[in-house]
Amino acid sequence: MIVVITESVPPRLRGRLAIWLLEVRAGVYLGKVSKRVREMLWLQITKLAEDGNVVMAWSTNNESGFEFQTHGQNRRKPVDFDGLRLVAFTPMEDRKTS
């Protein structure tokens, strides 16, 4: 199973994802595709996302049972902690200093 969540991406990327995956909510895509198709979709995402951001998660045979990758700017960043992938949350910048 694969899940792709998009924010602020161009309509052409959304259309490209909708060819291979089911859009169950705005910007949320689900499907079951091969590794080859998943990698092809990620290549399309990195080329077409422009200033938007995307997270792709898929099921795999590891301790957590899933893997994920991100593209674009977001306050949540994946980090590796002794081989375990976690998510670090960056606090908002203090608006009083600007």
C-alpha cells in the first residue's frame, strides 16, 4: 500500500498522481503499486511539485512496517535516530523579531 499526501502542488502533479492512485480526499492519494511504479511516481513528484510539499509512505518489511520520504519545505522533517526514522517538528519562528 502506498499513501501520498500533497500540499500546494500544481494541478498537473495532482492529475499525474490520480492516474495511478485513488484521490480519497483533496491531496490524499492511496493505492497499491509496484516498487518500480512507486519510484516512477516519486521522480514525477520531485520534478513537478514546484514550491509544494509532498510526503509518500508505503508499507515494507521493517520494524515499523512502513517507510516514507518527503519533498519540499515543511515544519516536520524526517530524522534518523539509530536506524529508526522519526519526525522532528520545527517550531514556528518568532514573528516579533521580524
